[in-house]
Amino acid sequence: QVQLVESGGGLVQAGGSLRLSCGASTSILVIENMGWYRQAPGKTRERVATISRFGTTYYADSVKGRFTISSDNAKNTAYLQMNSLKPEETAVYYCKIVIGVNNGYWGQGTQVTVSS
């Protein structure tokens, strides 16, 4: 079983920055995709950013230009640099990886709180 551990969340003022990290316990299998999702209270989980093993990235329109996703394949780690954070982006941020054809794994989430 694959385990994902997120870190880097916390409390930040509006306009501030945080960098999230997600480490995966697997190192043998090829990780096809790593990504970050967030879920605010009472809201559905939404995709924030993903990166494929080829380096192809996706960003939600709302975060383009402010967030940057990156990965270190040797360490099976994904990062999300979040700049100019907004209060409405307060949420639990989850890491997700896809291994193989359609094998998805979720982390436990890390809380990001952006105060106004």
C-alpha cells in the first residue's frame, strides 16, 4: 500500500505564501501523476494543480499565475508553492498520486488557513 504524507500547511495572512510538500512511500513503481486538491467546509473537493511524470502541468484557472506545482521523481515528492493566498482558499489540501493505469492514492490532507 502506498502512503502519502503532506506537510507545509498552516496559518497565513492574505497575500502570503505557503509551500506544501507531499512525499510518497513508493519508489519502485512509476508515478504517472501527482497533484493537489483542496476541500473547503461544505464544498466538494476540487483539483488545484497536477503534474505528470513528463512534467506536464495543469492548474485550476483560479490559481494560475500564483501557484506552482513541481515534483522530484527521485524522492517521489510533489510540491505546491502557493503565493498571494486569498481567504477563500482556506481549505484542507490533499495530495493525490496515480500509479499505473488508474491506481489513485490520497494523502490525509493538510490544513491551510488564510486570514483576512
